[in-house]
Amino acid sequence: MSRDKPAKRQRRNPGATAHPVIYMTEELLSAIEARTTPERNSRSGVVSDLLQVLLLSPAGKVLQERADSNRRTLAQELEALLAQELEAYLTIPESQLEMEELNRLAESTNRTSAAMLAYLAKVGMRTYKRRIEEGNELD
């Protein structure tokens, strides 16, 4: 009596060689899950794509070199670079910003001024979107 072997499952990514276990917060897992739909990808695919860009792409190599030269982690360098880019993109005259308050908030939360500005913009956008969804008038 011979038994047929079950068919081998075909890998979605034939180049994949490992299935690491990555521990993360529920918040991070939810953020990854939220990216699966717009990217039409699995959670594993989203994480793999991000890591591939950060670690293997030409831009990622430059980012790694900058992190090493600035004695920062890759995440710290990426955050600093994104904050710089956002700060350069937002052309708000300093006279319209309360710089002392911004710097105080940044210091109290261990952020750079640029990172604090980026964070406040993100919170502001969420608040603005919520007010639109609730039908409240906007200023």
C-alpha cells in the first residue's frame, strides 16, 4: 500500500529562503496590515519590500552610509532625513510659526524641531480629516 506524498506548497516568492519571526508591537502590526490593501501585498511582502529598499537598494545604501557617518541607527537616520525633507518642503515663514513653542515641545518629547513639526502636521491632518468626516465646519 503506497501513500501519495502531499503536493509541495509553492512559494509565493521563489527567491525567499527564510521565514524569520519578528516581534513587534500591536501598533506596528496594525500599520503593516493597513498597508497590505493599498499595496496589494501580504504583511510579509510589505515588510520584505521595505527592508529590501532600506538594506539593498542604492538609496538604502546611501542612507546606511549616512547613518554610519552620523553615528545613528538606520531608523534614526531615516527619521532625520524625512524630517529635513518635510521641513524643506513646508515653506511656512518663521513669522507664522511660534518657534519657541515648537522648540519647547520638541525638547520635551526628545524630538528635533523638524521631527516635531512633522509630527504636529500629521496630528493636524488627522484632526482635520476627522472634522471633515464629522461634518464640522473648518477654519
